[in-house]
Amino acid sequence: MLVLRLSPVSLTLARQEDGRIFEYATLQLHPNSSLVELLREAVATQPVCQSLPAEGIVVSVVGNFTPVPLADFQEEYCDTFYNYSVSPDVKHRVFYDVVPAANMALLFGLPELTCQMIEEVFGEVRYVSAFTSVVRHMYRRTSGASMLIYAHEQDATIMLMEGGKLALLNTYSVQGADDVAYYALSILLQLGIKPDMLTLSIAGHASVRNPMIARLQQFVPKVLPVLPTQEFNHEIAAEEALAYDLVTLLLSKSR
């Protein structure tokens, strides 16, 4: 399987075959650069893109999403739900992932032009939200009241579970640990959850994660780091440069 993790600032290409062979490369995206040219260059020069795998190509989208309860989900209204919630400034192609454990569908999208560029280079691909695998994995690793804060790019995606059910899933633009603490504590206050009644876990690169842990420990008694090496018995989990959502996507079936 070849995964293209596409975020607003970078493109990571990761390839895994038979659960053993693994290689990856990360390319930076610049505002004035051409995505299609970058993809063509990657196919021509990056070893990870040589002899594309038979398992197919997955595009993991790091971007806006909106969760919809399965009881309210209707495929024909995906575009309407997404455009109302996200209000994109250009036409987006809208996709969805169904997460039965969370009783929700996760709607997400990419600019139509971006999809066309990807498909021009790679042909048929499958699109997934980068956060779907994180949600699925949290249901496997968590019991009781818990909050996961996943720091990535310039954002923090916060997921709150209470009574075995998903109570909140949202992404916030943040500048640092103080912003993260503000949003986390505001959510708990709004939902009437006492900080000493839940476990708070923080995922992300150590350079970002550790200051957030130090800040939130001033308010929440139980704050834990999410360490992929403790969750997955696989060499991929030891690659610190890989985003947590990419690790969960690659290893959720290998766990």
C-alpha cells in the first residue's frame, strides 16, 4: 500500500508491503509550488514511488472535516452537510468515512482541482480522512472518560469520549500550549466534566507534545503522552518523524 498524506504544508509518501517492507519520504509544499509537478517529480525520483503497489494508493487528507451521527447521515446530502459546516472558498470534492464504533460518518473534502492533480499522476486512488484512523484507534485503546489532544501542523484536534461514546471531535487552530489548554479546559467546563474525572492523552511530535503536557498538568491530574512505540509492536512506530495519524493508518490492521 502506498499512502499519500496530504496536509496544507507537506506531502508524505509512505509505502508498506506485506507488513514488513517500509519506506517513506516527506516533501514540503510551498504556496507558489505546483502540486502536480511535485507529484510527478516524486514518482520520477523517490524510491518510495517506484513500481506502484498492487494494493492500491490511499490519499490521507489532513484538513477540515465534520462528524455526522449515523442516524442523521444520508449520502445524498454529504455535500450539503460539508459545505454548510466548512464553507470552503473553492469547490471541494466531498468524501466520507464511516466509523461504526463512534456511530458517526466523518465528512471531509479536498479542492476539486487538487483531486484532479492527484488522479492525473496516480490514476485511481482512495481518499480517507487522516483523522478516521485516529478515532478508530482511540476506541481500541480507551475506556472511561478520556480526552485525546492530537497536535499536528498548526492545529490541535481534540476528541472527547464519555461513557464509551464520542462526545466531541473538533480541530482548533493553535499557537502553542496556552491555546491548547484554553480549548481543552473550556470544553470540559462547557460539558460539566471535572478535570480529575478523566484521563487526558496528548499525541504529536515530542517537541510540541511535551510543552502541552507540562501546561495541562497544572490543571488536570492525569495527563499522559501518547507514545506509538508503546501502542504498536512495529518498527514504523519508532519513526518519530511520522505523523501519529499516519502511524495509526499504517498499523491499525497490524496491531
